[in-house]
Amino acid sequence: MTDRPTPPARPALVTRLTERFGLRAPIVSAPMAMAAGGRLAAAVSRAGGLGFIGGGYGDAAWIEAQMAEAGNVAVGCGLITWALERREAEAPGLFEWVLARSPAGVFLSFGDPAPFAARARAAGVPVFVQVQSLCGAREALAAGADVIVAQGTEAGGHGATRGTMSLVPEVVDAVGDRAIVLAAGGIADGRGLAAALMLGADGVLVGTRFWAAEEALVAPGFQAAAVAADGDRTLRSSLPDIARGLDWPAPYTIRTLRNGWTGQWEGVPGGPASDAARAAYASAVAEGDAERAPAIAGEAVGLIHAVEPAEAIVARMAEEAREALARW
């Protein structure tokens, strides 16, 4: 009887990201406002990635509850920078409160990171900064970011206009070895992870795929609409922000699915700004009605075929990436 040949070892996905944060896979879940709670963030971290709670506009009670939900698992916390600036001007203390809880990182998006990055670094908390341009990457580097996330327009939620494929290597070249770089936008499976690594990134930030995870704080109706959709059915607009009364600064718009509601309001001067329109939108969101309010999802929605546990998503992405890289 002859010995069976030893199967080749699976190539390890070891990057600066995994080494710095002790991860088994170079996958970070996006801090999606009000969707990425403590349960999702903890599930991603337990699976070998790094999970973030989406602190969004700075609801301290919500953030505290979600941090408690995560328990003793190492997770980070993300905040919308322009909203944090306004909150700190009115009632300072939230950012220090977050830092005092020793998160695995703070994630700053959509605004000047410099004032907050300095405070985080002084507290010994790693700083993640999401950017949508090369100029933004240089500013993040100057602010002392430990991790720079190059977000392409394909991403769900808020973003700008640069495409992931060209933005990521441009940021990698500009940053060099002075910061870890993650790719974001349109990445929902192992092929996207492998592509990001080939572009020079140290890992990926994943939003929409985890938005459709079992642990996400997303209504089943919205998740079902995403599973049934493809990437052609998304659009960028400011309509949901108008309906929510959120004064988002230029150049940021939000990517959602197209539906009856977006069709109704596209091209209407002023958009859904009336009290009645805003009340109807809020009611639809509360009910999870994916026809009267749009699901917030990116172009990678067409790669999602089921709502699954976060652990399964991390494991499959890592294995698919190994297989893709091994083929080449």
C-alpha cells in the first residue's frame, strides 16, 4: 500500500492587517450606521476578521447598548466625522467616552479626521480613516491614520465618485508602508478579496455582504429585497437623506436599491422634504417595507444570494480568496 500524497497547504492570507490586529482573515466589517450592532461586530471578530459597531451619528445610549452586546470580544466603533464634530461642539464627551472603552479601533468617515485621530492616538486606540479620493488619503496619512480605507463609489451607503479598481492602487502607491490600506466598495466574496490583495491592499472593508448577515440590525424585508436584486438596480442619490432630514455635505451621496419610492421622487424638485413625505418614509423604514423605502445596498448586492451567519461569510470569503490566489 502506497502512502497518499500530502495535499498542498492552503496559502495563508497573512497581511500587515492580520499581523497588526491578530486576525485570521484580512476582512473588516464596515461600521454601518444602526445596522452594524454589537452582535454582528462580535460575530465577525470571532470568525477571525475584525468587526465594527456603526456608531453613526453619535447616539450614546445606542452605542453603549451595542458595546454591551459585543461583550468581551474585541470590536471597533465607527462614527460619522462631520456629525461627531457637530455633536462635540454642542455636547462634548462622546468621543472620549468611546475611547475609554478601549475599542479595537475607531473608524472615522466623511470629514476632517485630524482632531479626532490625534485624541485616539493619545489614548492608544488605532485609527481607521475612510477616504474617497487620493487627496483624502494624503490628509488621513498626515492626520496619523493607522489604517486608510480606500472606498470606491460601488459601495453601499454614503460615498463619492471614484471607482475602487483605480482608487485602491493609487492610494497604495501614495501611502507606501506608512499605513495599512484596505479596499472597500463592491467587495462581497473571495474574488473581491483576492483582487484587493492583488491591487496592493492589506485587506478589505465589507459592508453590503454583512448588511445581509443574520446578525445585522436590518429588517427582513430589506434583506429579502437585496437578495432578489442585482447590481444594476442600485443608484446614488440624496433622496433618503432628504427624507430623514439629514444635512449631508457634498460630495457624499447614498447608494440604495431602486424601487417604487426612488422612482416616485427622482427628479422632483426639493425631493421628499415635506412633513408628510418624511413621516411616510419613517413609517416604511420602521415596517421594513422595501417598496416604500429603499434598502441601503451597494453594487455587490448581485453577489449575495442568501442571508447567512457572519461566520459563514468570513470563512467562505477567505477560502474563495485562497483558491483564487492559488490558481494564479
